[in-house]
Amino acid sequence: MNYKRIANIENRRIVALEKKYTVIVRRALREQMISYAEKKTIGLAMTEALRNLYEKELKYWLEREYKRLKKDRTKANRSDFFLHTWLEWVDEALYDWVGSRVVGINETTRDIINRIIQEGYDKGLEWDVIATKITTQAKAITTFKRARTIARTELANTVNYAKMKSSLDFEKETGLLMDKRWVHRGSNDPRDEHLRLDKMQIHRDDTFTAYGERIDYPHAPGLSAKNVVNCNCQVIYVRRKD
């Protein structure tokens, strides 16, 4: 199996998606901060942006990974991929993530806004001046960098979660045991522990280890920020005979 080719194809797709969702997330961050400056509430812009990312990319990567694993066995048609149970699984993921991951992102946004407000009050500024500072922050480069981090992290989580589900369903359906192979996609500031895992192949039910944590797959639930934030590593699922 040409792992490099698979990784390169996925990487091109993911890089394009990161750029797309960075724009969307940055727009949502700006809308939140402007909304607070005008209405003193951040609104639902981020919830809507990330819910769209989760729903669209979960479905896309579920189908893509399942199709890749199955293509050498049968000419499966599109109806194979969107079974009722899969749609229920996507709905459950959306409910959980909107109720936890998006809430956490929104809390960070509120903390940023509250710091601006507190600094303004400490200087004796009027609300109109503070509101202008909040709006200015919405357009700052730091907001772009945060948007890129959010987009990269949430997209990587979505892709890896969908691929895990596809590999599990493929294994159950065919009886073929699966392995998983860690792929480090490259970074300007790579994690040494993740570089060490690059190209490592283990049984699907085994775990990788990095920074003292056992990892089912990149961005698996429960991992610390050390292993997650800005990480864009992937796994490739392969039949054990490979």
C-alpha cells in the first residue's frame, strides 16, 4: 500500500479545508465580538460555524474513508455510506460537541472580552470607548491566529473521529482486522513526540503514547492541550495483512 500517496492526497484536501474554515471561524469570532460591543451578548455565530463544519466534514470523511477501505472488495454504491445508524451517530456527535467543544471556545471568547472591559474600567473609560476597543480587537491579527488554531484543531478532530468510525464499521462488516498508522503532516513547530510516532503502525485497538498519554488516535477525547492544540496529525487505517 502506498501510504505516502494516501497521506499526500488527504493532506492536500485538509490544507484546503483549513484555509476555508479559518475564514469562516474568523468571521464568526469577529461577529461575536462586534455583537458584544453592540448588544452585550456574543450570539450564536460560532455555534453555527462549527456545527456546519462538524456536520459536513463528519459525513464527508465517513464516506471517504469507508469507500477507500472497501473499494478493493466491492463496487459499493453511495447508499452504503449513509445508513440510518450513521446519521444517528453524526447527530450524537453534533449534540455532544456543540454542548462541549463550542461552549469551551465561546468561554475563551468571553474571557478575552472581559479582560478588555476590565482594563477599560480600570482606566476609567466610558462604555463607548471600551466597545470600540472590543471591535478593534475583533479585527486584530491575534484573532486571525486564534481562528486558524480553532479551525485546524476542530477539523483534525472531526477527520480523525470520522475515520475511526469508518474503520470500526468496516472491520465489523468484513471481519478483517485493522491496523492504524500515525501520519505526521508537518508543522513549523512540530511536537517531538508526534514526530517520533510518524509511520508507526499498530493494531487498531492498541494505543500510541505521547507526553505520558495513551492515544487511540490524534485528537481522541480526553487528551490534554499538549497533544491536541494545533496538532494536524492523522491516522491511516489499513488491513492488518498490509
